[in-house]
Amino acid sequence: MYQRKIEKDIRCPLEYGLEIFGGKWASRIICVLAEKETLRYSELRREMGNITDAVLAASLKQLISDEIVARKSYDEIPPRVEYSLTERGKSVVPILQSICRWAGAFHKEDYENTMIQCRKCDYRN
């Protein structure tokens, strides 16, 4: 299983950034929350498609720890928890869109299998 680098192993800001949002699921979670703004766990899971509960929970936990995603729980019955991007999380969206623009110039897209958020992303314009 993947083990995250500890802070002392990271030697440059780029490595730090890629460690936070360079994984398969983190960038997708950020993009979904950027479009939808606030989602409950089940809604986020549905938007993500083929992610397992364990991977989504672990990814959210890490993004919350990195202050990219905020988790807000309500004192209600049944319990309600919502996820949204923090200001720090919102600040990474233009960077991910730039990466998408760059990759879009070189990657032949399989439109049918593309995430719905990617189909709407600003990089297409």
C-alpha cells in the first residue's frame, strides 16, 4: 500500500504539491467539489464513479488533513456530513485546470469514459 512521504522527505515545493494532489483520486475529488461546491459523502461517491468507499474515505481524510477539503457535520438525526473545498483547496483549481489544458493538447480523449466534470471543465474553452 502507498505510504505518504513524511514532511522531511519532501525537498522542494513542487514535490510537496504533487504529494498533496498528484494522486489518482485527490485531483478528481477536488474537481468534483469545485463544480458541485458542497456534497454529502454519498453524493460525492456517486459523482466519483468507480471509487471504493475505503479509498474515498482515505482520500477525503488526507485532503482534510492537508486543509484542501472541509468537513462539516451537523447535529441532526440522521447525521449529516458535507464536504467542500477550503480557500486553500479552491486555490489549486486553476492549477489543475492548467494541467488539463496542457494534457488536453497531447492526450487523445475517450469522451465516453471521461468524467462528467471533465467534460464541463474550463480547459476545453
